[in-house]
Amino acid sequence: MNDVVIRTAGPEDLHAVAELRWLWEQENRGTPDLTLDEFVPRFVDWGKQHQGSHHCFVAALDGSVVGMAWLAITPRVPQPRSFERASADMQCVYVRPELRGGGLGGQLVEAVLELARELGVERVTVHSSDRAVSAYTRHGFAVSPILLQTGPGAAVVT
């Protein structure tokens, strides 16, 4: 796959990225409620509105977008030693199924992590599927005993 180019997505890529996001959902959770034709324009609008906080990279093969990965930046509360702080979340890493296993996902992850380094974020998190955990650990991700999460409807335990 020497013809693959990993690059920052431009506005012209958002239609193809939207299709990948829809395919990801279909592959993992079944056919979405929104049709592809309904989803794409809404996603493109969302992508344009959030380009300051959400950075997308694509894998392009012969000019066609075949993979994507996102970095979502979240500003953090300033502290006396570091006023400008941010953390980031890697999101929606996806490669078309027929092209998996050739390293495209890893190249996308590396592109996202390079941007995170350039931006000086404190940490990058990722919510992984079971099958992708080993791919992320190869890139330095590890389970954290202090990073906790909950859903907004979780019960309070007293």
C-alpha cells in the first residue's frame, strides 16, 4: 500500500469521511436510523462547525478516502504553572474492512499523536473496541488506574 497518503482532511473530504462514519456505525451497531443521504449533509455541517476543536486525518488511496481518525481537543482549567492547558481524545479511527491489517490504522493513529505532540496536550485518551486495544497499546496507550468515567444517568452510591 505504498500509494496511501495520510493527510489532514480538508472540507472537500467531509462527504467521504461522513460515509466512513456511517459505515462504522453500520458495521458495529447495525443499520443507523438516519439514512446515508440524511446523515452526510448533517455531518458535513458539523465538521465545518467544529474544525477548531476536532481535527480529522484521512488515509487516501488513489485519491479515495479509505480511512479516518479524529483528534478532539478539550481546553483544561489553567493552573499557576501552566495557564494554557489541553487534553485530547482520539475518536473514530476507521479503515475500510477490506484494507485492514496493512498498517493504515497505525499510520492514522501516529498522525493524530503527532498533532497532539505539536499542540502540547497533556494526555490523549481513546475509547477502544476490544479488538483494537492491542493496536493502541502498540502506540503507547495504557490502562490508567486513575482515569474514571460514568454515564450522565448513573446512580449515586452512598
